[in-house]
Amino acid sequence: MTDVAELRPGRPVAEVTLEWAPPGSPHIVPAHVRVGEPYEWRSALRSPEEWAGQLADPRRRFWLVKHGDDIAGIVHLRVGDGGDVEIDSFGLVPEYVGKGIGGHALTLAVRQAWAVTGPYGEPTRRVWLHTSTRDHPNALANYERRGFRPFYSRTRELPG
């Protein structure tokens, strides 16, 4: 996505919000693991040392997807040089999958990605993400409905 105007918002869900999670938040790792385990995300298997490195990186920003007071998911952004922002991780915890909140949660995540500034104060110029056949079966369709378009595709054999 190369312009914020390309975002096609999902249906609003009043109870769904994003809450910034500072690097020391005890909720980041458990939420990420709960989101990623069902899809065998390699990042869900990080060691404590690997997580410490992720959380200490000032270019990484974390938000919790909240449904009321409940943690419903995670948003992890990686801010690059030149205005690139990657949605490194996005997803819902299992009990919120299929409840009709993913489109709105992704809309909030994309808006947040467009709102961050780079390490030298530069505005966001491009928001992107990776997906895989190991992600939720509706992930790619949700990304495309929000305005993302495929940029690069590859096929490779995955272990397991």
C-alpha cells in the first residue's frame, strides 16, 4: 500500500480498539504466541533472548487489539528507513477468530502504520506485510479487501 487513501476500511466494531504496548508490557509475548501458534509461526517459538532483542529494538512498535477489556490480538510494526513500515505481525487470538472483527482490527493496524514516523521523523510512504499459506485461510482476502495488493510471490517447500 503506497498511499493512505488506498485503505478500504473494514466494518467498524465499536468495542475493538488498539492499545499501545510499551516494550516492557507483559502482554506482548503471550498475545503473539497465542496468535501465532495455531499457524506455526516461527516467531511464536522465539527464545526469551530473541524476544528481548525484539522488544529492545526501537524500530519495533507493538499494540494490543482489544475487545473491551480483553486482549483479542496483536499488531507488531517494524519501522524502516525511507518511510517503509512493515506490519510484521497481525492477528487475533483463537477465541476471537471468526467473530467478525478482523477487518476492523486490520483497519486500525493499517491506520496506525500510516501514523508512525521513521527514525529521522520521516512520514510513512509505504505499508506492507508478508503472508503465507500457513496464515489463517482468510488472511490474504482480508488484506486485499483493505486495499493491499500483491507485490511479490514465491513458492517454496516448508518443513513439516
